[in-house]
Amino acid sequence: MNPVIDLLFSHRSIRRFTEQPIADALLQEILRAGQAAATSSFLQGATIIRVRKPESRSKIAAWSGNQVHVEKAAEFLVFCADLKRPGNACREYGKPFAGDYTEHFIIATVDVALMAQNVVVAAESAGLGICYIGGIRNKPAELAELLALPAGVYPVFGLCLGYPDQNPEVKPRLPLEVILKEEIYNEDGDAQRVAEYDQRVREYYATRTGGGHGICWSEQVASLLSEKSRPHMRQFLADQGFTMK
Ligand SMILES: Cc1cc2nc3c(=O)[nH]c(=O)nc-3n(C[C@H](O)[C@H](O)[C@H](O)COP(=O)(O)O)c2cc1C
């Protein structure tokens, strides 16, 4: 192992932060590290909105399901998929804009995720803690209005950044054998491996700092996938110009 891999293995989401601000120079460096990520076709289809106003933070925290860390974190960033900026180049070069295909949506969304994860790793390497906030998609239209997002731009997730005021345990992941397949997709032996993993997750939740519910991974994802999940997203994306041709 090396220090970078050690750092990756030490990741855990942080949901309680100290009051300590992040120095501007450090924040800039972390964000530039985000920009260094690979980007599909050099599109650079990601835009970050830094939200500092307490009123805006409070609204976003409430919309996200009363996630107080959105208000308390030193920094809160909204990562947006952005086809507007590359679309501007079409106008400049007299080309019709045809960036409303599902493929473009995938490209821009992937760009956002890669950039954000670079930001996360850079931040964690500097001793900061992070928490992604998918909860912002509870109220995407309200958020888009608050942030003045134009057509061609949609908020993918938020990110809390700050100095940790807690030290949670690392959450166990599925065994590599379950997620890595040789040559073809097959599920041989996975049921047993997942059952063993479920037991580990149950123990993790039962004993983790701050207590827990003691449910397992399968139970958790079964609940998630058996319920409607933000059904408003389809219309919201269409309204923002992501018509998914
Ligand atoms: C895109 C994305 C959205 C997430 N949204 C939230 C969120 O809204 N609130 C939250 O507390 N955690 C959120 N998380 C954190 C996950 O719950 C967390 O990463 C997962 O449980 C694994 O735990 P770990 O990050 O501590 O390893 C999100 C993570 C990702 C990648």
C-alpha cells in the first residue's frame, strides 16, 4: 500500500464538523484538484456552486430532509451537470445545439461525479471530512431557482466539507469477489458471500459510535429499491432541458 491508497481506505462520511473554516487557498487547491479529473471528450461538463449565505444553507438543509450538517459544514458545494457552457460554444461556432441526448446527460453526470470524487480525496488528504448530499434532489426545482440554474444545468448532489468533529468507523464494503467478475457476469457463490457480508454490516451498525439500528445491507437496499424514489426527477430534468432523446 501507499499513502494515497491508505487514505482511500480510511474514507468515512462526516456529518459533524467543527467551526473551523477552510482557508481559501486550501479550498482553491482542492477544487483545482477536482478539475484535474478526467472528463469525457474534454467536455468539462461540471459546475460547482459554493453556497455561503446562511439563509440559503438553511433552505437547502431543510429541503434535503433537515440535514443539519448542510448548515454547519464550513463549506457547502452544489455539483451541477452543465451542458450550457459547452452549448455556448455551438452558438459561437454557428452549430446547432444537439446536446439533449441521454448520452450527453450521462457524460455530464459522470463528469460531475469524477470531479467531485477528486475533490473529496484531495479534501480528505488535507484532514477535512466530507459528506455527499443527494438529499438536494428532494426539491430540485426549488434549488434550481435558488441557485439560478439555467436550462442545460442540473444539480446532481451537494457536498459538505469541513474539519471533522467526530471519528466514525469505516463502513465495510461488499467483498471484492462480489463486485469483480471474471470475463462474464455471474453470481456464483454471491448469495453466501452477501449473507456473510450482511452479518458484518449488522455488527457494524449495532456497535458503531453513536449506536445504530443493526440492520444489514440487503435489508437496507431492499427498502430503498422497493419504494418510489424521487419520481419528480424525470420531469425536473426535462424542464431543465435534459430531454433524453
Ligand atoms: C451521491 C451520494 C449522495 C449521498 N447523499 C447523502 C445524503 O443526502 N445524506 C447523508 O447523510 N449521506 C449521503 N451520502 C453518504 C452515503 O450515505 C455514504 O457514502 C454511504 O453510506 C457509505 O458510507 P461512508 O461514506 O461513510 O463509507 C451520499 C453519498 C453519495 C455518494
